[in-house]
Amino acid sequence: MLRTLLLIFGFAGGGFCPWLAALKPLMAVFLAYMLTVVFLRMRVSRETLTLRHWFVLVTNLTLPLLLWQGLLLCGVPERFAQAAFFTAVTPTAAAAPVIVNLLGGSISFATVGFLMSTLCISAALPFLIPPVLHRPVWGELPSVLTDGSLSLWESVPTFLDWLGAQPAGLILGRVFFVTLLPMVFAILLRRKFGERARAWGQKLTPSTLYVWVGLVAIIASSAAQSLKDHAAQFPTSDVWWVIVIDIALCIGMFALGALLGYPKHIRECSQLLGQKNTSYTTYLAFACDAPFAALGPAFYVFFHNAWNGIQLIFYKEKPKN
């Protein structure tokens, strides 16, 4: 109940405070903090990795591309196909293991799935996003790097400058900051301090809820600002179509995940595919200058939280029957 109220407060606060859009640079910091806390308290073993984890991961990687191409082939305007792609390709939310636990499922199974989803999809996004936005993945290397005129020490900064200017390089840098850097930092802390580091993660977990609310507020404000700035390009009917797409995706993702997990891991696989870290791809869409595509994951957060709220209500009522 508290999570739902804070979600509503975050969206309302962002919608009524357009100045929060100026805080968009903090989105990466908030995401990095939340994932650091998650990585600090995670326990993962090889024994918990199953074939079903790979089924869910492959589905999460291939379905968005098929959906994007399918919508284009059906004559759907490209902006809607891009919004659908950014929503569908979003990796599993950090809260998925928590929801799975509350629904009586295996938290270790969900934790491994979350970790695989976060790392593998993050690694793939620098190569998936540029073609969807019609940008080359990599440009041609500067001639000074290929003609041998520079020494090794001179070529390194030149190469890094070139890499940072490439579409894939830009996305890779952002993915590294919000995903890989927190993971490496958490691993170093765990190796240095052992169980004490995990205890810190447990103590900091409640704070991630409020960081998440702040993130939601910035997302809502940024989305509202984008709608205002592009009012002529994004008519109200377009926004409603994105909402319809998100509802269909939410139903489809949770249902497909349940099918992949049948019969022993229905709840777990349903959450791994349906509950998404929408803040992550919303941030990437804004960073890639695709504000309309950002509306897809920005609105999706309503529907996956609503479905989980309904599940939790009915699950709590089961023992009374």
C-alpha cells in the first residue's frame, strides 16, 4: 500500500513540478545507488542457475526486436514501434525478487534471473538501440588510428574520444555507470568486508524506496516537459496509443513469463519478464534524444505495479478461504 501511494505521489509531484526535469542528470546517480544496494545484499550460487533463466533472458532480448519489426511491417508509425521496443527490452526490476518472495516463490531463483537480465541486457543495449533509432553502431575509425602515425600513448586518448562520440559508445558509457560500476563496487566491498558489507546493503534497502520515488518524480517531470515541448508532434491521441501498447505489453509479458516458468516457476518467470526496471530504459531513451520512446517505459511503471498490487492482495486473502 505504501509503495502504491508513494508511486502516485511521485508521478503527481513530477507532473506538477516541471522544474524537476532539470534534475535529469541525477537519474543515473539514483539508479547507480539503487543497484549498488541490491548487489551488496545479493546471494547467488551456480546451483540456482537453470535452463528457464536462459529461456526468459533470450525472450527478453529477441521479443523486443520482433515486436519492433512486426509493428513496422504492419504500418504502425515508427515512434510507436520505438516506444514498444524500449518498454519490452527493459531488464528485470530490482524489486522482482522481493515481490516473488511475497508471493511465496523462490527468491534465489528470482535473484539469479534479475542479475542475468541486468548484466546481459545491459551488455546488449549498446548494439540494439542504435539500429532502432536509425543510427550506426560504430563509425569509421579516424585515419590517424590506422595509418600508424601516432604512438601507443597518443592513440589511446584519440581512440577514447572516438569511442565516446559513437552511438554505441555513448550508450556503453551510460550502461557502465549505472550497472557495471555499481556491481564492481559492491563486489569489492563484499570481498573487503564480507558479511558486514551485506549487512550495510540490508540497512540501506529501505532508503531505496525513497530514492525510487525521487526517480519516478524526475521521470514524470521529464515526460511532462517532453510532451509540452513537443505538443505539436505528440498529440494526446499518440499518448493514449502508447498507454494502450503498454497495457498490452504488460499483460503479454507477465503471461508469457508464466508460460515459460510452467509448472514449477510460474511466479518467478512471470516477474522476471513482466516487472521491469523502467527507470533504466527511460533514462537511456532521454539520453539518446528519443523523448517519445521514453514514454513507453515511463508509463509502463503504472501497469506492472498495479498488477503486482492485485496479486499481493489476492495472495494474502488465500489463507482466509
